[in-house]
Amino acid sequence: MRVAILASGSGSNAAALMIHFSNTEGIDVVLVGSNRSSAGVLEKANQAGVASLHFSREELVSGALLMKLKTLKVDWVLLAGFLLKIPKEFCRAFENKILNIHPSLLPKFGGEGMYGMNVHRAVFEAEEKESGMTIHYVNERYDEGAIVFQGRIDVSEFTSAEEIASEVLKLEHEYYPRVAREIILDSQRNIK
């Protein structure tokens, strides 16, 4: 299966995916793309020997990025800290073939503007007893696709949003590669 990873930031989850998949037979990361030219994820892709691409919001919305992925025969798209909304046509082209990781226990603390530290601050300020991460399929609405996995941690004793962020990131790095691998490989088995 040919995989593209889309990210907007430093790319720690993208790096975890690339490392994991480099040792996984049947999954090949063929592209890492970012809507930000300065995103650290592009350098991480280059270091891993994976093709990288900077694209604009317009290229995402117009379908130019979708055409590029089709040209590369991409089977799956993994979002790893990607902040732009995925257009309806893109979702249809990769129906049930786009996964995202979100740094809260959806449906809590999801939706537009809820990413990164915004999420962790909201969790902390709401005095939640637990938090975690959610892996879900992507549809045309922010954070509303079917949930496939949630990793949980007790945050009742945490003293800052930064502490929550640090622990949630560990969960993300531990589970996203493993869960994505199983879903992708299962989809391949179901085709045969």
C-alpha cells in the first residue's frame, strides 16, 4: 500500500509513522506533504529519504494535490498534525482511506481551531479527569469521522496544559503507527 502523510508542523507523528513503516512489509510512504513551506516535517521527510512536497491551500481546494496523489498511485492518506480542512471531493476520492490523529478524546475538544496546545489548554481549563488521543477516519467535517481507536491517560493530577501535551504526544507516537499499520494491512487483506 502506498501512503502519503500530510502535516502542518514539526512532524513528530509523521516521523514516528515513517520509522515504523520503514520496517513494515506492504506499506511504503511515498510522499510527505505540508501546507507550510517552513514546516519541520519536510526536513524530517528528506532525512528519511521520503519525497516531500509543499502545497498551498489553493492546491488542496482546487484538486491539484488530489491529482498529484493519484499520479503517485497513493492508496492511503495519513494526517499527522495537518491543520487544513480536507475538501469533500478529496474525502470522496479516498473514502475510508484517510486517517487522522487528534490530541483529545473526541468528540470532546474537537472541531475547527481545536488543535495542538489549544486542545490541551481547553482540557486543562475544563479540569478534565482524563485526556488522550483519538485516531479516526476523516470526512469533510473537522474531527467527526468514525473513531477507530482512543488512548487514554489520567490527567487529574497534572498541573499544566504542557504536561498534558507531553503525555498525550507519547500516546500518539506509541499508537498511531501501530493502529494505522493494522488498518492499512487489513484493508489490503480484504481486497484479496
